[in-house]
Amino acid sequence: DADVTQTPRNRITKTGKRIMLECSQTKGHDRMYWYRQDPGLGLRLIYYSFDVKDINKGEISDGYSVSRQAQAKFSLSLESAIPNQTALYFCATSDSGHPGETQYFGPGTRLLVL
Amino acid sequence: DAKTTQPNSMESNEEEPVHLPCNHSTISGTDYIHWYRQLPSQGPEYVIHGLTSNVNNRMASLAIAEDRKSSTLILHRATLRDAAVYYCAGTSYGKLTFGQGTILTVHP
């Protein structure tokens, strides 16, 4: 089974709708991240969490919110989706005790906002 | 945060070495340099990372310039399965800042 899972894998929604993307991990890592990928722009950090009680904004947090429900779960919400939030979203985890902190990525969620 | 720049694309022939460059001129002394690759329809996967010294693992080698302002990912013998987008990233306080990525095409 995959160590980092994301649900759903694909989602189509309409402008103004609230949606939630979920991420779960079985790696036992304390740190979790949400990234957005757009063509030609690489991966950009939306939010990150270093433990259950810690939430931090990343480079592009406007229009997004997150919830760290448990060590293993980190959800990303779009309160009112807009078309320019159409993108590929990745969740990642890392172990703070590992030098250099390699990140492990999920398979991604492809989101289309109409 | 460390800002990285990479060429948009590179090409190689199968069985030949590939050198993928990355500039990270704003990297601080304690930031690690990471490389990830992304195969089609998959999430990024870790390739290698280093701080100051050159590093080798089963996938690749990482050569880091003495001033740490640039690095080169070396694939010693490219295979068709190495065709992917390769990302260079700097780390700062646990966060990765990715470059735009280099699309590597491998010709049979």
C-alpha cells in the first residue's frame, strides 16, 4: 500500500463551491505539506504543518485553508473555488529527525474548477 | 528561501551520461540541496540531496560547487525510464523551494 495517499484523485467542481482534498500517511512522519503544481511553474507551497498543533502559510495560501486532524491526516480546503485554482495538488510528508528532511509525495489530486 | 533556476529542457541518448545543472545563488549555508524527479502522472520522488560534499547513491550523483551556488545532478547511464522532469530544490527550515524543473528526454 502507498505510504502517502490522496483523495480524491480527480475532482471537477463549479465556481463558488467548497471542496476538501484529503491526505493520509502511514510513514509516521510529523511534518506534512500541501503543494500546487501548474504548467511551467513547478511546485509551490500552499500550507505546511510541523506537528498536529502547528499550521503555517506557504508561498500561495490565499483562497485555501487546512486542517491537521491527526499526525497522519492533513486536509486542504477551498472555501469558494475559482477557475484559477484549477491545478494539480500534491501532499507530502517529511521526518524532522532526518538530516536534509527528504519529502515523500502522494500521487496528486487533479482539480478542475469550472 | 533559496531560489533555484534550471534549464527548461535537455536531451540525451540512452546509455550516455547526463549532467543536469541548477543554480541556487541565494542558498544559505545551512540549506540542503535536493533533487527530485517526476515521472508522467506521478508525484515527485526523491533522487538525492547534499549539503557541501559530493554525494552518490544508487540512482545518481550530486556534484556541489565549492561556493554552493550551483549543483549538477549526474545520471551516469541514462535509460528510457529516466525520462522525467527533474527538479532542483533548496531547503530552509524544513521547507522546499523548487525550481521550474528540467524536462529530460532520452532517445533510444
